[in-house]
Amino acid sequence: MPPLTSQTNTTTGNAPFGDPAHVPIIARGAERVDVNERKIINGGGADVVQLWPIKHKFAWDAYNVGNANHWLPTEISMQKDIEQWKTLIDKLSEIREGWVNLQNNKDFYNANKTDIDRINEIIRLRASHARQIVQRMEVKEWFTDEEKRYVDQDIELFNEQNAIADRLNKKLGG
């Protein structure tokens, strides 16, 4: 096939679109296609869905900005993120045992029941949410709205957990 230039006529010489061997001839620098030359039956090469040459630069710029600001989980490795969430689960499991054991200290537990129960609930909740997030990330699926809320909530729960832990540790003398 001869090379295409801006002078190449892209509307003639193409096989009909019904032909499986048909390859539309559209190239950068080609003249704009006149839609009126497109035939419905036994149509030639007047391809209405022509990208080049771009007629409206603003539309092309908007398309490129959209592509630059969009990614899919399959395009970017989420392994480091997954490992961080798994580490969080492990750490929460480690500290949970100590906070649960405070329930065995009856006097301290009765004096601080609300805080001890709340910190245990926060740890259980954060670990549960993290497990759901890891499962979703490992199969490379989009987060549900609920899982997005889990991610946003985790910082608030972390801050609350630390505030309660500081309060209880002061009371324990630590």
C-alpha cells in the first residue's frame, strides 16, 4: 500500500465495510472526510468516526486530561498497599489480646468499662474493615461505597483508638 499523505484521497478505493478484509484508510494529515460522501449500502471509505485530523483541539485536550487522571487497578500494582493493610491486620491482632485481657482485671475494668469496650470494638472493626479491603484489592476490583467509607473512617478510628489508649495507659501507670 502506498504511503498516505495529506493529499491522499481516503474516500475512494476502499473495499465495502462488509468485506472482512476491509481496513479503513484514515491517517494523520488526511483531509477531513465529507460525511455526505458516505453511502449506507456498499459504502466506501468515508468513515464518519474519524479522529484525525482533530477538528476541535479543546476536545482532544479534554480527552488527554481525562486519560491522565484515570487509572485502573489492573494498570498499577497494588501489592505494596495490600501488604500495608495486611500489616495493619497483624498489628491489630497483636494489640487486641492485651486490651481484651484488661477485662480480667475486674476493678480496673469496672472503673473503665466504657473505654475498654470501645477500644476493643474499634480494634475489631478496623481489623474487619481491613480484611474486606484486602480481599477487594487482591482480586483487583473497585471498592464499593461502603469500603471507601471504611478507608475514610480508618483514620478517625485510629485517632479515637490512640486517644483511648493514652487515657487508659495513664490510668494504668504506663
